[in-house]
Amino acid sequence: MRKSLLTASLLALAIASPMAHAFEAGDIIVRAGAVTVDPHEDSSDIWVGALATDVAGTKATLDSDTQLGLNFAYMVTNHVGIELLAATPFSHDVGVAGMPGAFAGLNGKLGELKHLPPTLSVVYYPLDAKSAFQPYVGAGINYTWFFDTKLSSAAEDKGFSGLDMKDSWGLAAQVGMDYMLTDNIMVNAQVRYIDIDTEGTTNFGGDKVKVDVDVDPFVYMVGLGYKF
């Protein structure tokens, strides 16, 4: 029964789709939805000033976060648009892992940070504007601004002080799709890969501790859009 209902629903959408026209030059598109930044971090070994060396096997860690995502796009032609990704600030826990021996007590949550990753892209829609289903690909440039970095109280108790992350410029790529529910309203899903490279620094016992981190997140967004 459920399969029959699903088949009927998809058939109804397919029949209705030719009535919903997609994008034309001059259109402005606004999308909003849930966006998740999922870091796939790869860090260097952590350099510990007190030891004057990198500590083999150590690394920095970051967790994921979901916020409100916004897209603003302007169609330059029927198939090519300029798109800006924006969002409310993302918050991530920063951790230390792999510290050996007498330094093992330093492993765990180090602190937290916030960041904004505005990304400007050129997007290409290959299908005819009469198609309700509109897949697209895009590529562009990202600037990631790290701010409001702070250590956890547990890290401060262990002897850490201060936390800083360098801002980052990098390339971005995406694939996505819109499905036009009406001539103006659409559902949207998209996946991005963003090249984010940063350097984190803190102090331990008065000596600098630093690590290079390739954050390189996948960014997932699902939401609704409106065409003006």
C-alpha cells in the first residue's frame, strides 16, 4: 500500500513538473534551511614549545555543527548564476589527541571556536528552464573567519592559556539540485567541499603550542527556496 501511494505521489509530481518553470536570466533566488559543517580534519603533529619539537602521533580534532544556512543567487543567464553561501555562526569543539606518557593528561577538549564561511560561487544549471528538476554544479572561493576562540576551564586548569586560529582562504566546489514545486517555490539539497587550512596556537606552561590543520569540511544543506 505504501509503495502504491509513493508511486502515485511521484507520478503526480512528474505530471505537474512541466508547469513549474525554473530559472531565467535576471532571477533572484533565496534559499534557507539547515546546513551542517562536517570537518574532515587532517592535522600536523602538534609542536610543543616546552619540548622544542613536534610530538609524533598527536593531532588536533574538531566536531561538526548545524546552523541556519542561507543562499542568495542571481541568474546571469538561463543556465549560469552567481551564488553566495551565508549562515549563522558555526561553533566547534577543539580537541587534542595522541599526547603520550606524562603529557597524556593534556588529551581531550581544549576549547571551542566559532566561524563564518562565506563562499562565493559560479553555478551552472545544464537542463532546460522548463524542467522542474534542476541539478547544478558550482565552484568558487571561500573565506573562513575564526572568532570567539576560548579555552575550556579544564584546559586552563591543566596549564593552557590563550587560543587563536588563523583565518583561511580556499577553493570550494558543490553539487546540488532544486525541484520547483511552483513557479516560485522550490526544495533544495546541496553538498559542498571547502578547502579550509588554518594554524591553531595556544600556550602551555608559558611556551607556545601550535598545529597546522586542514579542516576541509563537507557542507550539507537541505531547505526551501523562493525565486523572485
